[in-house]
Amino acid sequence: MGVLVAVRGWLECDDRQLAQVREIVGQDDPDRTYSGGWAFPPRQYNFVNWVFFGAQMRAQSVDRFLDRLRHVARIPASDEDEDLIRGLFLVSHEVDGMSEWQVRDGTVVIRAASEAYQFLDE
């Protein structure tokens, strides 16, 4: 079956950015990717929109997902606050262990995950 990787996390964005996120992740063919792992709450509250992702995927699909996430991270600010998209993903690789992907400052920063999150891999 191959090596599996669990990817779970969320993004925070404004209304215009949300529309662009939908467009970017909607470009994937749902029969060939893990695009079904994206969840957009039907009703957003207050001033921040939320987008969630959760899927267990084959290791060879992680690079494609990361490329898509980097594309999302580069969406420019669209309001006077100049806030870029922010988010956090925990990525559990069966062989390489857990990493933390921080979506911030227009990029995806990858680093080792805190041991506090290891319970997710038990």
C-alpha cells in the first residue's frame, strides 16, 4: 500500500482571499487528488474566514499538496489591514515522523512539530 501521511490543518483568510482559495483548490481533479479533504464551512462568522483540511494520503502525493498550499499562501492581502493568509498544518509521515507547516508571510515554513502533538500519532 505504501507509506501514508496524515495532513490536518486550517487556514484563516478574508472574504476575497477565501474566494481565491476556493478557486485554487478547486482546480484539482477530485478523482485524482485529495481535494475532497478541503472543507469550507457553509457559514463564516465575524471577521475571519476559516478553511479546513484533513486527509490521509500516500507519501508521493504530499509534494503536490504542498505545492498547492504554497500557491494559496502567496495570495496577496486584499484589504486595508494587509493581512496575508495564515494557517497551521500538522503532517504525520509514517516513516519521517511529524512536522508542522506554518502558513505565514506568504510562504509555508516547515519545521519539526512539538512533542505536545505526538498523541495524534499514537
